[in-house]
Amino acid sequence: MIQLEMIEKVQLWAQKSDAISAVFMYGSFVKDEGDSYSDIEFYVFLNPDIEFDRFRWVNSIEHVRTFFINEFGSEVAIFGNLIRGEFHFLPVTEMSILESWVGLVSFEYFEKMSLVDKDGKLSAILTSLNKDSPNRSSSESFKWICNSAINGLLHTRNLLKRGELAHAHQSLFYIHKYILWLIRIEVDSTKHWESPTKKAEEDLPAYWYKQYADCTATLNKQSLMDAYQHCFRLTMELFKKLQAPTDLVSLLDEIGAMK
């Protein structure tokens, strides 16, 4: 697989560069889920006292067609072979950023995440972290999802009432995420939590996948209204099944009763 060859090149060229202290890999390949369509994704920790040309180094992995910073702050390379690479270049003094991810991401694959570690700092941090998968259905997490779903439904409802169809269509995207999280809690399928649409076709039972599908819409006004109403009903169903706080169930009910 081309991506595996490129990962080996990242490892090789990182080992050869005095400016690079460590490389942390994340994404599909650390979970053994990478395929020919997957990106390659890394945090590269740099020794700040040594000059480093980011583009030149990335280009040594494979010829780069374009290289830019996206809206999320990742430096994205689209290589000549049309593989996407995402890179975060940080000084080695900021390696402790990994500790702030505990409870948000899973570190159970930590051995594969440490691609390069010249001075042992990366391994020391990864070894010290809690490797247990985050409790996605904790009361705090669940309540946050419920609040977020309510907020999204009210916002989208107002956009539809105003006639901003394109804006409402975009807003549905966020509601979909919260609904998928609630579904994943209900069916105990939280493996792909960070990207809840990932492998939803495989992870979700047919009933719940069909319910989610009915939440999607075109830009047609009636299609949007139907999708919104289904989002609302499905959210209420999940609130009740998962025993959401009664005050939030009541608030959602009030939004549904608005004219």
C-alpha cells in the first residue's frame, strides 16, 4: 500500500533530521483501519534551535503538489500520488499537548502512535497517560450532547422559519453529529466516536441507520422541513430511551411546540 510506504519514509527522514525530536502518528493506520483511500497524519515535534524547512522535508516524503494550512490549523500536503497528508509541526516543549487529550481521544494504540522518539520524551508521555477508552456515556458527556442537540435544533428551526435554506442545511450537519453520538451510546458502538459517521454503515443496526438516513435532506424546502422534523422526533426518542434529564426533555418538548 502506497500510504504504508510513505509512513516508512516519514520515519526514515525524521530519523535523519537533527531538527526532529519525535513523530506522533494518529488516524486510521494506528488502528489498523487504513486503506488505499486513507490519509496519513502526524504531529512532528521539533528542536527549536535547529533550522527546519517544513515544505522541503514534506516534499522529501513524496513530491508535493500543494501545501497549505487549512481552517483547523493543520498543514495539509496533497502529494503527486494524490494521497493527503496532515501535519502539525510543534516545538518539542509543547509535546505535553498530548496530555490534554485524555478523555477526548483513545490512547489504546499508543505503541503505534510513537513513530519516532529519539530522546524518549514521547514514549514517557504516552506511557504515563490513561489508556482506557474514554467513557462516552458518562453523565457529563451525555448532558453536553443533549444540550448541544437542543441548541442545534432550535437554531436550525429559526433558520428554516426565516427561509435561510442553505444555512439550515449546513446547520443540520451539526445536529446529525449529536444524533449519531446518541445512537452510538444507545447501541454501545463508540469505537469511531471522534468521527461518528465513520463506518456507520457497519457499526449501526439497520433500524438506527435508517433513522439517521431520514434526517438527511436536499436543499429543497420540503425536504429540509421533513429532515428537521425527523431529527426532532429521533432526538426525543433517544432522549427518552437514554433517560435524559427531565428538564432537557421538557425544554426539547417546548421547542417542538413552538409555532
